[in-house]
Amino acid sequence: MATYLTAHFAKSLVWHSSILLFAFYLTEACGLRPAMAGALLGVSLVVNGLTDLAVGILKDRTITDGRGAARFQQAGAIVVAASFAAFCAASLLPDGWRLPVAIASLMLFRLSYPIVDVAQNALLSLADFDDIDRYELVAWRFMTGGVAILVIATLVAPALVLDGGTATARFAITGAILAGFLLLSSSRLRIGPLPRPPVATVREDTGSAFPAVLVIVVLTGFSGTVFRKLEAYYAAFADVGAGPSMTLMIAVAVGNLASQPGWLRCQRRCGTATTLAASAAVTLLAGAAFLATMRPGVALPAGILFGIGSGGNGLALWGIVATLGARGRPMLRFGAFTCLSKLAQGAGAAAMGILLSRVDYRHVIGVPGNALVLTMIVAPMASAVACIVIVHALRRQLK
């Protein structure tokens, strides 16, 4: 398990950097207009999502054990690491080269990342665990991802956003370090001890819960992207009395990380449907807390609650897909799951690019009641309401 979690940690550092910081990097360090940056990131996520599905379909019948999945992800990690490092260093290039290199490396990153991602995800299903232990592995995975977000919020993001977007050299060095760590950890996963596929439980399962899971992941993918894209700008430009603040980013990561043991206990005792509904309720509470005052100072408690809600939602959804995948076709199931998630994220990124292009975000995002913060908070609240409705309608399938 240790080699798997280390590889997931490295992958999470790279992925969450792309989700949390790439929009800010393109606009503030590379000089791309917000609408163009949003469109570029949106298209790149669509490409990423469709590639997820293609990888799942193409490798559905050929990758059936842990070693095959591990070898596949290591091959992809080489391209992912190179393209990620190149993107992070693009702002150091002369003006004529900066944007072409950034765009080319971004698209290569999005095309190659599914090789690592789908294969590592499928290992959740290929592990020789029962369903209870599988959910525990998902919880550990989310805690590892939470630590990765904390690292980004406390170390990586400040190097970029706390210097007005001009600390490009430090960001390039950081990108190279993260890329190297990804290569090292993926190699260790290949040669480390790997679990065997569960022979006795592999069987075709239509999984009546799967369509509902796909609908929910689309909702959370879109709303989560809206929140995360604006989160970086809020962290950089919202004045909390002592300069720009990373409080919200850190609070969300802490909430997600610290809540996993509690959500795991909730899932074991009450089931998946209750876990999904409860996580949505926490998200609504977080939004209400923030909207009640609309002040940056409330970011800490509201951010923790947002992280808690996100943590429960993620544990439930990924746990369902992992258990269904253990019964057959894990590459295809995870390929479809992450495909729709990233298509929704792409739509969210494009929408935020349009919104940011229409306002002076550097000056208004810290103003109480502004449209950007309202959008950042209301989007996950609306998704939470929809999730509660779906869970209520399909409670039996989501047990």
C-alpha cells in the first residue's frame, strides 16, 4: 500500500497544481487573457477526459492485473513529467516562445496524464481486498491527496501568487522537482510488491448505481472547478488585513484530509447514500456560513467545511466505482468516470474564463458581496442540492 500511496501523492501534486494554479499561471505569468486561458484550459480538460475514456476502452481487456496497470502508468509518467516541467518553465522563455510552448506542453500533459491516472485508479479495483478494505484504501488515498493539496497551498502556490505572479523561476524549479518525484514514485510502484487481482469476485456487474454516480460526478466536477479556479484568485487578491491570503486553500485541504476517518466510519455504518447526502449537507452549511457574512475573515471555518463536504463526496463516489470495478472492467469504469468528471471540469474552466474576462477581478474579488465570490460559493451549494435530490430518488441503488 505504501508504494501505491506514494505514487498517488506524487500524481496528486502534479494534478492539483494544474487544477489550482494553471489558470492563474497562464493569466498572471504568461500574459494570456482570462477568456483565452479559460477556453484553453477547458479544451485541454475535454481532451484529457476523452483520452481517459479512450484509454479505458483500449485497455479494458488487456490490463487485468496490478502489474500490467503499474507498468502502463510508469510509461505514461515519463511524458507527464516532461510536459509538466516544460509548462511550468514556459514563462521563462522569450515572448515569442512563451505561449506556444505553454500551449503545446499543456496539451501534451493533458493527453498523457490519463495513462498514469486511469491505470493508478484501476489498481483500487485490482487490489485483493474486500469491499470494506477497498473503501479504506480510498480513504487513505484521499488523505494522501489532501496532504498534496496542503503542500501546494503552503509551498507551491505562495511561490507563484504571493509575489504578484512574477516568481516564475521558483515555479519552474518547483515544477521540475514535482516532475522528478512523479517519475521516481511511478518507477517504485512498478517494481514494488503489488496486490493480486481478486479472482473469486471478478464478474460482470451492470452496477445499477453507476449511472447515478456519473451524474453526480458531472455536477461536482463542474461546481468544484468553479470553486477551485476562483480560489487561487481569491487567495492572491482578497485582502484580509495582512496582505494576500492562502487561508481558504489551506482550510479546504485540512477539512478534506481530516474528515476522511469520519466519513469512512459513516460509510461503514450508514452506507453510501447517507454518506453522499451528509457530505452535501455539510457543503450547504459551508456555503451558508460564508454567505452569512461575505467577509474574507470567515474563510477559515467555511473552507474547512467545504473540504469536509468534498471529502465525503469523494470517498463515496470513488468507493462505489472501485467496488464495481472489482467485479469487472475496472479500466473502462474508471475511464468513463474520470472522463465525465474532466469534461465537467473543462466546462467549469471555460465558464470561469468568461466570467473573469468581464470583471476587474484583481480589485473586486475581495469586496464583500461581489459576483465572483458569490459564484464561487453558490456553485457547490447548487450541486449539493442536486446531489441530495438524486440520492433521495435512488437511495436503494446507492446503498
